[in-house]
Amino acid sequence: MSLIGSLIQSRDRNAERVDDGRLGQAVKPYYNVVDTKDGYALTVYLPGVSKDGLEITAENNELRVVGRPAWKRPDDWTTLHNEAAGVPFELALEHDYSIDVERIHAELRDGVLRASLPKAEALRPRRIAVN
């Protein structure tokens, strides 16, 4: 099963609270994956997260994104509405070893993480010469 195929199972990509014991309470962020010719384009929305609070790991067949918001509400402010309660974001995506983890490129700008997940060389289409 390809990365995109494993993600289709969870089509509801809305933010939801998760608790897997690692971070305690966390929020699954909004995200989008697009299958391209050379790989996958991953976009993850992490409002309030800076580069210092971002951790991306690729281990075995899992890509994990953890973002910890850096902004803290001043004590003298009153909260009227709170979409994200300052809890960390956590997104775990499973793949079937179809991405080349050595060539992953990621950029975080204004709370939006954009990552390029290149397909493994063995999965790329090749032209075979016939003699």
C-alpha cells in the first residue's frame, strides 16, 4: 500500500485530540498530502509553532510531526475563544517504505509546514532498453 493509499483510510483530516501516551494530550493538525510524479507533497498546518518547537522524525515505516506552540497567553488577558489550547500538535503517517527518508526536505513558514517526500528510487518508473 502506498503512502497516499494508507492516508485515504483517514479522509477526515480535521484537527482532533489524540492521546497516545507519548505527549499526553495532543491535537492532530489539519494536513494535506498530494501524490506527485516524483514523490508526495505534505502540508501540515501548525499555528503558533516555530522552528524551535518542531520535531520531524522518520523511523521504520512512520513519519511523525510534533509541534509545540511557543506563544503563551499573557496573564492579564481574558480568553474569549480558544481553537487550540496550547497543547502540542502530533501527526503520525504510516507508509510502506515508499519514501526516501534521506532526501526529505521540509520548510516551516508562518505556521505552515511544507515537506517534500521523495519516492524511493525503486518505485520510480524506469525505461527498460530492449536489445
